[in-house]
Amino acid sequence: MKTSVTILSILSIAFSSLTFAIENQEQRDMIESQLSNNPSELIYKNILQAYPEFAPEFLSILLKQDGIDSQKAIEAAMLAAPDKVLEIAQIARDAGVSNEDITSAALLAGIDPTQVAEASAAGVPTNTPVAPISPVSPPSAPSVGGQGGGGSGVVSPS
């Protein structure tokens, strides 16, 4: 009895995962068409969640649309496919999205932003030798007093 329940469970899981797979090119074209017609945030989030294996491709379609908030689209793609974060970040960079928006999207998606942030100019090591900086000598002591001049009404002679 337990084996038949186990087999039935495995079969139901297998069939349910097959229903979410893109079955043919016609279905894929239909999805790409939906993404190309300025979809609402809810629509593209649902599509990305249903087809996480295509998140990078679908994101590139979304980023070409006017009126799409790139940060929210990147966040949705990263949430749908956290294993493809680097690929998603690169697609966003190639589409001209700022590094700040990519990093913010990663933070909002719960991903370590250091995984997707580009290295800053100061943080990139180079192999070119750098000339040593000569040490700076300490400042000399200031001169003391004017040494004379006197004058009347002076409070202190020194």
C-alpha cells in the first residue's frame, strides 16, 4: 500500500512539473509576445516565477520595453532564478542598467549584493608596479616671539 502511494506521489509531482514546462515554440513565442507588449508587474512576475529557467532571456525582453521599472524587473528575475544571478546581472549591465539599480535589486531579492556588484576603480588590482611614495617629513617647530620691539603698555616682556 505504501509503495503505491509513493509511486502515485512521484508521478503526480512529475506530471505537475511538466505542466509548467514550455511545451513548444508556439507557446514560447506567445510568452515572449506578452513580455514585449509592456506587461504589468504582476504579469511578468508570474511569468518569471512559472519559467525560472528562462528568467535571463525573459529579462532581456523586459528591459527593452519602455515603462518597465528595470530595478523591479531585475529583482523579479533574481527572485525567480537565484541560481542565475550573475547571468541576470550581466544581462542587465548589457542593457544599460546602472550598477546601483542592479545592486539594489539584489538587496531587495535577498541576495548578497557583493555577488553582483562591479568592482570599483579603487578595488581592481593591477599588475603594473606603483612607484613608492616618499615619506613626508614632519613639520618644523614654529619660531617663538618677535624678540624685541618693545613698545609701551606691554603686559608681558616676552
